Amino acid sequence: MNFLAHLHLASLADSSLLGNLMADFVRGNPHNEWPLAVANGIALHRRIDVMTDSLPEVRAARQFFRPETYRVAPITLDVIWDHFLARHWQQVQPEISLPAFLAEAHSVIQPELPSTPERFQNLNRYLWSERWMEKYAEAHYLENVLHGMAARRPRLAALSDSYEDFIANYHQFATLFWQFYPRMMQQAAAQQL
């Protein structure tokens, strides 16, 4: 899961949006340095990551990557799942539009940013103003996302090429998303993640 799915599942689970969005920027036991709600949100994000990676649908999705991109498949899949969530937001969450959901999430997270890690603050300078999560709905935007990630982390250069796997297997990825994501939504709402 990437930014959007973590925020969405956190909202369904009534968990800290800040903690769930910031989790990848926090090392160690979050309960040692963060308020309880934020630390619990970080822990939820980590549980979701472990759970998602072990789902049979996600393991099946990895098989659609070529040998040269297989190593980066988990990272690419995180972005792919956000694409399908953004693209089909009105089916998934008809009570609120994606822009309205993101505006609410931003209004909750923004006041807390000064106390967060600098790298996370940097991310937030672009994440909201450039509307990344809304743009995830456009398949071609993922090409920019994956190229950008590859450029920032040269050892993950294969991310650029993984866009081809995404496009070549688009319908298979969509089918797998619809098999597991509604189940995760139900688990989040039932506090079972």
C-alpha cells in the first residue's frame, strides 16, 4: 500500500492519519517517542504492509513482473494499488469525493507537521500541493512516479522499467485489486487489521 491506501484504511479504522502516513519515516518502536494515537497509527501502517505483502493476491501479482523488474515488484505494486483506489474512488467510497477526503486528511495532518521528521515534512511540501494522490488515478502518471523513485534511489533503477509490467498486465492487476482491497476495507472498519 502507498500513501492513499494507508490514509483510506486508517480513516476506516479510525486510526491516526498522521501516524499512518508518516510510518515509513519512523524507525524503531514508535511508542518511545510519539503520542499513543500516532504510535498506534504507525503500528497499524506496519501491520498493513506485512499483511498486504503476504496476501495470495499480492503474491500472484508479483508473477506478472519480468525477471529484471521482479526485485522491485513490491514497491511498484504499492503504487499500482493506489492507482486503482484513486481511479475507482467513487465506487470504493461513494460518500465523499477523493478531493474532499484528501482535503480533510490534509487539514488533520498539516498542523502536526512541524513535529515530524524533516524528510516527511519535505514529502508533504509536494504531496498535497501537487495533488499526487489524485493524479494516481491516471495510469500514465505512474510512469512519472516510478521514474522519480528510480532517480532518487539508483539501486532501484528497475522501477522505471516496471511501468511496462504495469501497463502490460493492467487488467490482471485490476482483478487482483478488487479481490483483496474490499476485504481489507471490511477488516479496517471492523478494527481487525
